[in-house]
Amino acid sequence: MKLNPNNHNYQMETVSTVSKRIKGIKNALKTSNDDPLLYTGEEVRYLKRSLHDAYVLREELNKGNGFG
């Protein structure tokens, strides 16, 4: 478990919370594909950008202090 220095709401980021966030964003993007009037283009871009950021954060959290 690592603390995110860019996160100012004082909540610890764990792999499970980031994975849940990824799952929610993916569901929202899938719903936006089914109903194009649900989100604007700007909101879809924001969702895709935050999905990428969540993947990067999860990859960083999965890196341990091992030898590899």
C-alpha cells in the first residue's frame, strides 16, 4: 500500500480501490457506447484519461520492493 502524493483527500490508495475505480469507469464507458447521448464528448475524454491514470496508478501500486 502506497500513499499517493497527488491525492489531497487523505485517503489511502490500495490496489483494490483502484481496481474498483477501473471497473466503474469501464462500465461507464460501455454504457456511453450503448447510449451516445448519456455523456458529452468532453466527459468521455475525461473518463478515458482517468482510466489511463488509474491503470498507471495500479501498476505503480503493484510494484513491490522486490528484486525484480
